[in-house]
Amino acid sequence: MHKQECALTAINRPTAPSKKLADEAGLSGNTWQGTLDSEQVLSVRTGAKLGDCRNLSDSLLVVLEGVVKVYQTAANGREITLHRIYGGQICMLSLVCLLHSRGLHAQAVVEEDARLLVIPSEDFDRLMGESDDFRRYLVNSMTYCISGMMQLVSRISFSTLDLRLAHIIHQFSDRTSQRTVKFTHQALANELGTSREVVSRLLKGLERAGTIRLKRGSIEIIDKRELKAIRVATENQHQFYN
Amino acid sequence: MHKQECALTAINRPTAPSKKLADEAGLSGNTWQGTLDSEQVLSVRTGAKLGDCRNLSDSLLVVLEGVVKVYQTAANGREITLHRIYGGQICMLSLVCLLHSRGLHAQAVVEEDARLLVIPSEDFDRLMGESDDFRRYLVNSMTYCISGMMQLVSRISFSTLDLRLAHIIHQFSDRTSQRTVKFTHQALANELGTSREVVSRLLKGLERAGTIRLKRGSIEIIDKRELKAIRVATENQHQFYN
């Protein structure tokens, strides 16, 4: 796990969904969570892959604090980030394993030290049967995930890589409120599902256009308005269901 | 709605998930479905967009028979197919609208005359509260959708367009068990989220390679083994969660 890659965790962090979801879940309201054993909370360090934690199988995992990145890896080692799980959100991979005893085409790695609520199969069944709050929380989390995946498909299908790259740089600088942002070209490649070489070429293109300036290990944003315009354009390119 | 495009409905039809899901759902077992009013079954003709059916909003829709295609459209009119809903499966777009009173970046169109089970909000709440079967069905359907979306992201990110095109032609000929398959280049473009021109160019490439022969309005498969090899390769390119 590169330290630089951890710095990327601010990207795609939604405005305040974790608090919203935590409220919906009653995570902050002491409802169904209070019926669980407090010893079921586990601390997991940055870099741990949840799929490697055998003691976590056959349980639903809820991220209470920290960040977990969900990504896919191709046979050639290339990666793409699917989404990030923040405080108050469910790990969908754990849900699929719990329900179907089989894996998904994805992996989950802790990006920022996390506290996980571990809900064993029997507690999951009990909560589903007894708690309206828990059921609402679960279904809301799943629709949130489905919606996010559809948006990702849209971005990948309809936006060119250079626009997606500009989009992600703007998001990152927006979260950190910094004019100079630090990350490796490889970390950006892993966000986008492409190679480091391609990212480096596209970054040079953005530099030539006067949008950014490349420095050693960081990127200075020269024309934030242009980056924002690209981001708004990529977000508005879809049509809605209703 | 092009007639040719309807012919594509066999693509991506899973081996037998509709029966499996219908069984899981108790749709064929007369459990929770029996508690619903039989008048809540609606016939919808090919070409109807579910988002345009105002009388269907604020309800969960279950496809009992027929096929519904879920797709996204870019501002420039380009399309990509997200998935198809077969008999026994839930329309996730309707679930999102029901729960969040807002749309998704997607649309749903009936591809083969469909019978829809319409479950109004109050019945949905009652079933969630009372029926283990229904809850299991709902959560299974959602994990199935999430898993499918992740596979789609993988295919789009890690496979080149020519491989995805060969993959889809093989799937189609496999379902219809025919050596010559009929479809328009535009319909294939809509499957893949690309333009007709790109599809035409890629098809010519496959023809030059001796894999297919292009005819007026159809494609003859010359080297099915090669197509199958491509399909297996694109399906095996992922790593699993566990």
C-alpha cells in the first residue's frame, strides 16, 4: 500500500452520506446497533484486505470509521476502483459472501484504519426478521450501491479517459481545498482502470493545455475553472429514469 | 424500437436465473405472491418505457414474463445496456424510485411483451415487515444486480471493444443455436455503449481475421471456436474476492 495512494481516499467521498446513512441506520441513534454485542467491533489496519481475513467470512461488515476501497483487478494486474465505503456504510462484498457463500469479482482493502462492526450470520437473520430500522438501512445501502455502480458505468462508457482524469483531479483538490495535490501516476491509473503510462501521457496533455502543472510527486492546479467545467460536463451527460 | 433490436434479447440471458429467482422468490411457489391482489398484474407491450408509465411510479415492479432492458443514454444519444430483467426478477429502477422518490441514471424499456407484478408502496412495506420469503427474494435480487454491475464494469474497463463485440456475438449465436445471426450494427453499438461506425469497423476486422462473414443484415459465424475462446478469455480475466 503506497502512502500516496492513501492520500487519494478523499476522492469520491460523498458530501455527507456517511452521516445520513448512519442516521438512517440508527448507527448514531442506538437502535438495532444496541442489540449487538460490542465485542463485535474490530479494528483493522490500513492495507488489510478484507477477503484475506478468514474470521470475517460468514458475517456482514459495516464500516463504523475509516475507509475501505472496493476495486477489481484484471489478470494483467490492472485495477479499477469501484467505490469507497465510509463510516456508516455496509461492505456489499461481505453481504454477497454471507448470502451466497461465493465471492464477487472484486476485492476490498482498508485505506484508512477502520473500525468494523461484524454482524454474524445468525445476528443478521435476527435483525432482518425483527428490525424495521435494520431492513431499511440494508435496502437503502444496497440501492445506494446500485445507483453508484450505474453512474460508474456511465462515466466509463461515455467519458473519455482525459475527462475522467480531470474530473478526479478536481474532486480531489475540492475535498482537500488545496491548489497542489499529491499522488502518484500509478494511484491515478488504479482509480481509472488504466495503465500508468496512459495516465502520464494524459497528464502531460492537461499540462500542455495550461490546466495543470506537473511537479515531482504532485500536481499544481492552474485553471481550476476549466477542471470544474469538465467535471460538471461529465456529471450532466446522463438522462434520468424519471 | 427496431424489430432487429428485439432480436437481441437473447443476449446475456443467464442460464436459468429467472427460474431460480422465481423459486427463491416463491413466485412459482404461491407464498407471498398469493397475498397480493391478482389485479396488480399488468401487461405491457414491447417498446413501452417504464419511466413513462406514470401509473407505475411509487410501486415495486416484478417482471413475471417477458424481457425488460435497462440502459443508460448519454447526452449525445449514445446508449449502453446495463442488464436485462427476465421473468421472476425485480426492476431495480422501480425500487430506487419507490424508496427514494428520485430517478436513476438509467431507463427501462420492454423488449418482449411483459407481464408486470405491480406492488404498491403499502404492500411493499407490509411484505417487508411480514414475509421472510419476500425479504430474502428482495435482498437476493439486489445482490444479483450488484454482482452483475461489477462484472459489467470489469468487462468495460479491462476488455477492448473488439473482444466485447466478439463476446456478445458468441453469446447471441449460442442462445439461438444458429450459425447466422441477425442484428443491426446500431443494436450492437447500443449494447456496447459505442457508435455504429465503430461497430462496423470492428466487424470488418473480425471478417478480415476469418472469424465471421458479414452479410446484408446478418452475420455468419465462420470460426465459432475462436469466438468462444475470446468469450472464455474475457470471462476469466478477473480475480475473485475470495
